[in-house]
Amino acid sequence: MKLYNTLSHSLEEFEPIDPANVKIYTCGPTVYGPVHIGNLRTYTVGDILVRALRNQGYKVIHVENITDVDDKTIRSSREKKVSLKEFTSDFTNAYFKDLDNLNILRPTQSPRATEQENITAMIDMISSLIKSGHAYKSEDGVYYRISSDPEYGKLAGKVGPSSEGPTFRSRIKNDEYEKEAVGDFALWKFQTPEDGEVGWDAPFGKGRPGWHIECSAMIHRLLGEPIDIHTGGVDLIFPHHTNEIAQTESAFGDQVANIWLHNEFIQVDGKKMSKSLGNVITLREIIKKGFSPLALRYLFLTTHYRQKQNFTWEALTAAQIALDRLTHLLATDNTSSGPTATNSVAVGPLRIWQEKFMGTINNDLNMPQALAVVWELVKDSSVSHSNKQAMIFEFDKILGLDLQKQIEKLQKETVEIPDEVKRFIGDREEARKNKDFKKSDELRLEIEKLGYKVEDSDQAPIVRKQ
């Protein structure tokens, strides 16, 4: 498997540190509200990576953190007049529900930043950084001194502290915090009245952790350094992952990860998704509009993770239709003249399909090409229906579309189609053959008036009760 490493800016062959213990870390959500589809793309990419590695025989430990203490969670919980734990627990549970709906495998561990073991690990790490001179106390907290790290910014391609502002030692006021240099970042924030009761005792002063230190401390405590792969969205390259690298290497003397894997942004109708534009979309909204959550997953698969993806409701509709069509064809296609199923789906001609599919996966998780292979196999009349099913179910262990369950659900929902609807369908197929698209559209409306929905496919129209 070859993966694009943000740190080296190149494709690299994946070489596990320990094949029996592959370690992956994903930056999880800050639980002050529902996660949006941009977040969910990141978690889907991480899921595909984990599935692909496990499919190739690796034992994978996947840790994904929950940021349940920061400025936003504290402010929002106080506005709601509930405890921080109660407030963040609700959104944490909602997040896990989103993972389940998208058929994203639960991480091996989902540590919360506020768990005492993690707070202790953060305090110990900060104490070490202060002792070594990489961090210092200010009036409002403890800061990492970027001037102490000559390689600061290497992940973002900005090597050296001077690239992010002056490194003079005079005290300056910036972003409401006092620190030595503009680029220095908070490791610990001393407790203020705005924090209410949120705070932990530490040798350097009672307070709470900064965002960046949380991930570094949890990686060190649960996985150790270096890990095999660190994943996240491109928005985290700077400053979050840049700061993770700086503080971890300064504290423990080893790199964080061998490979840094980042996925691109989601746009909405060609524009940046943001609260100010009012175009932030959640999975709850998608479900409310009648779409299957797996249609969103299918849509994610249609664009390479390193490319920006443009979300539109039309694109999601197309993804839903494609997923429904694939499910229907796998459930009902009996036209193949190929041999019957064998004990192994990886024999003879089927091995060629397996190698073709895995070739796309091993080429930097090229999911659009992987989907193309699936559709090529569906249309291959030389392969029996049973073998198609068996092979694609194997592929789906990585795709994560839950096709077997969707087929079982479809078969349970199969209903008898009335003769009148059948007649309209036959007339419509005749109109389509004659390229009489006006009549075809009129007949579609007649079918829908009777409570049925028709979708066109390569073999035969797919008909469902609305």
C-alpha cells in the first residue's frame, strides 16, 4: 500500500513498525455541537484506511480522541446552564450515532480529554517542557516557546519559528493571551471566572489544557511514539498538527508519526462551508430530507480524499440513486452465464477482479477507481450472479456500504406491483426505446401518482413503493 505523506510531500510505501500492532490516531471532534459533513468525511477516510489495513491482515489499534474541554465547550455549557460533562456527553453520543449511521467502525479507543488519566499525562508533559526550557509560565497560562524548535513548521512547509512571527523576548499582548512571541501557543490556560468550576490542579497553576497538548498526551499515553499513521483534515496541518509535532518531539525526543495523512475540504455548492454563510450541513439534516446516511458515504467515495469535494443536493441524490441501483442489481441480477460460486472468491478470473480492486486501494486509497471496478464487475456478463455477490461483498469490507444488509432489507421490502403499474412501466420502456422522452416522463408521473417510484438501470427499471 502506498499513501501520500504530508510530511514528505510524496507517496510512500506503507511499512508498519509492527505488523501485529499497527497504530493509527485520528483527531476526533470537539463536542460543542453536531459534527458536519466535512468532519464526517475525515472520519470516513480514517475508517476506509483502517478497513483496508485490517483486510490485508494487519491488527490495527485506532485511537480517536474526544475534545470535551476548550473555550467553546465551556462557554456553551455555561450558556445552557448545565455542567460541562452533561453538555459534552450529549454531543458525544450524537457523534457516535453519526458514526454508526455511516457504518464507520468504532475506534478501538475514544479517550476524552477530561479523563483524569489524560489530564495527568498532559500535566506531566507540560512540566517536562517547562523543565527543559521549551515552555514557560505567563500571567495567564503556560506557553510553548517555538524559538526553541529550529524545525518548527516542517509539516506545513514553513521551517523555523521566524516564519510565524517575531521571536523577541519582550512581553506582548496577542489574542487575549500574554506570551513572549506571537507564534507561541498555549499548553495550559489558568482558570478564570469565565471557566466557572472547570479546572484542574497542576504544579504550575490551576487551569485547563490547551487544545494541542491534548492529542500529544493521549497519543503518548495510549500508543507511544512513533505511531504508524496520524490522520485528519487539511485544516489541522497548521497549527494543530504542527504544534503536536513540536511539543511531542521536544518532550519525548521522537517523531509523532511515520505518515501524516490529510483529507481535503468539503465545499457546498462550490463555496466554503461555514456558519457565516449558513451552509453547514449535518447528517441529521440529510436524514431528515429522506436520504440514506450511506448515500453520503457513497458520495464521499466518488472523490479522492486528497481532492476538494463539492457537496450539492443533486450530487447526493445521484449518489442515492447509484447506491440503490447497485443494491437492486446485486439482489436481482440473474442474467449472468458465468460459473457458479466456488469455495473461494479469489480463484480463476475472480482473482483478476480482486487484484484490480486492491490495486486501487493500495494506490493511495483511490476510492473513485475502486467504485469503478465494482461497477465493471456488476456489468461483466461472464461472471455468475453468485460470484459477483461474493466478490463485491468482499470489496464492501473496505467500501463500508453495508451492501449485504441493504440487500436483505430490500428483499424484505419487496412488494407485489399492480398490473396497472406494470403496464405503465412496459409502455414507458417502449417509449424510451423509441427515444420518446416526453412520453417517458409523462408515464413516470403516472407511475408516481399510483404511489410507485421508477429508476432506470442497465438491465431493467427498478420499481419501489414510495
